[in-house]
Amino acid sequence: MLERKQFGKRLAEFQALQFRLADMVTELVAARQLVRMAATKLDAGHADAPTYCAMAKRFATDVGFKVCDEALQLYGGNGYIKEYPMERYVRDTRVHRILEGTNEIMRLIISRRVLADGATEL
């Protein structure tokens, strides 16, 4: 955003893109926090650790892909060139939504726990 220009201005000067960047960073921080919470529960042996791990996996991989997709828009055509890491990030984040259980399976794990516990324990 600091290098690319459009209409004679750096992309970083456009308020709409600044807002997009702020949302991307906020979502990444939220995903990291959920992953840390799930890891803490897993390390402590909490009974709800599998549910939190499913939530963390689902959320972090969806957010990761969304952020990479948004960043690809900001990179423009350079995002597809192998010399830039963006191409690999998009590919890697997409596959992580499938590996270790698809995100649809993670949603089943979460919803079954919520339905079994009446949504009061999470």
C-alpha cells in the first residue's frame, strides 16, 4: 500500500483501504487470541478443549484466508507472482481450511457441543 499508486496517490492514502487494513489486522489478532485460548485449555486438560480447538481452527483458517484474499486485492497482479510471498499465503491458507478436518466438520463439532450443553457452558 505504501508503494502502489492509483490516481496519483499511494494506496495507503485512501481511507477505505486504511479501514480494510484495520479490519484485517483486528481479525488476525482475534484469531490468534482464540488459538491461544484453545491451546491453553488443551494444555490444562479442560473438558471443553476439543470444542475450543474446533472453534479456533475454523475461525483462524477462515480469517486467514479472508485476510490473504483481501491482501491479494491490495497487491494487485503482483500477488500472483511467485517472487512475492502472497501467492503462497493464499494457496496455503486455502488448503488449511481442508486439512485436519474441514471447517464444516469443525462447525459440526461446535454445534453438537452447544446443542448438548444448551449453550450455557461455552
